Amino acid sequence: MTKNKRHLLLGGLLTASYAYVFWSINRAHTHGGFVFCPIKNITGLPCPSCGTTRSVMAIAQGHFGEALYLNPLGPPVALIMTVLPFWLLYDRILKKDSINEAYNRIENKLKGSKLIIAIAACLAIINWIWNIYKEL
């Protein structure tokens, strides 16, 4: 993928993420506890990422303990949503390619590492069990 396409994709994902968080904030204030998770709406069980938006919203309000309780994926997502716009601007303004370089380094490390993939899968399953346990 070219630098421009990756930047466009990341910018679009960021825009969609911010739009969804703001929509969720508005929705929570006007309609109560609406949950947009198709898996939860169909099965009644939360998915591993259920609660991530609420976790990001809790971080924005300074409630870090609540954010971790809602979903441990929230803090990394909030960090990405905070840092990535500045990183994209840095690459654009200074005509750098640091996002692609970082992506390629991470991809190369993950290619041959079945252990990292197994650990990530185990963490996702643990998070899923946590979400089911707390009846999110």
C-alpha cells in the first residue's frame, strides 16, 4: 500500500472513530444505554471489544479506573486516537514516511512470530471472558 493510500485509510478510520464516539456520547445522553454491537444484539453475549467506546469516553472524562473496568482495550484505542492525528500531520508536513516504516517493522516482526499471535489470541479470549463475566 502506498503512503498516500495508507494515510487516507488511517485518516478515514480516525474520522469514523471520532464520529462514532461523538455519536455514542450524544446517543447515551438522549437514549440511554443503546449498544451497537451486532454480536451482543444477536446472541445476547458481549464480544471481546464490547465496552471499548464507553472506555474511551470514560478516559475522555478522566475516569481511568472505570475505563479499564469497561474494557482494557479502551486505553490503547484512546492513545491511538490521540497520537495518530499528530503522527499523520507530522508525516504530511515534513514529507516523512514514518507511519509506513513503523507498520513495516511491526508486520515483519509479526510474520514469523506464532508466539505473539498466540498471546494476542489468548488476551482476546481472556478479555471476552471478562466481558461475559461482568455482564457488559
